[in-house]
Amino acid sequence: DFMRTAEGAELRRQVVALVNDTLESVALPALSEEEVLAAIDEGRSEGGSERRHWVLDPIDGTRGFVGNRQYAIALALLDGGEPVLGVLGCPNLSLESQ
């Protein structure tokens, strides 16, 4: 709700610009400020076993991240409390065989 206040105007402007720059880079139409805020509001989920929602672990392996070693970024889609999709990103994982 901060994003909709006068104090949040600059952050709101930056977010809308970033969203629209990203959309433009893949040839999609721009969104209005209200459309961007509505999309952000769609992400409000209290979790639980109802409907679909995303779960993000931005740094799985904090010690590895802090030590500039292996860590993962984990993202999952839950539907009715059950995992239906999972993706891992491992930024420090070499693709070359050792």
C-alpha cells in the first residue's frame, strides 16, 4: 500500500518504468500505472492450500553465497498446496566439465 501513497510516488514511478522497459524489450505493450499496481496486488497470497502461488527462496545456501561458493535460487509454483513446478538457478555452477 506504500506504493499507492504520495511518499511512494518515486518508487512507483521507477517500478512502472522498469516494467514497461522490460515489456518493450520483448515487444509487448506498455502497462498503465494502475495496471502495474494491480499486477503487484495479484501477488498477495497468504499461502496455505488454496489456489496457486509462487514460493521463492532467493538464496538457498546462504553460507555458500557469503563465501562466494555454490548457492541456488529456488522458485516453485504451488497449486492447492502441492508443488507443480520447480526451477533452480545456480549462478556459480560452471557448465564446463572438470
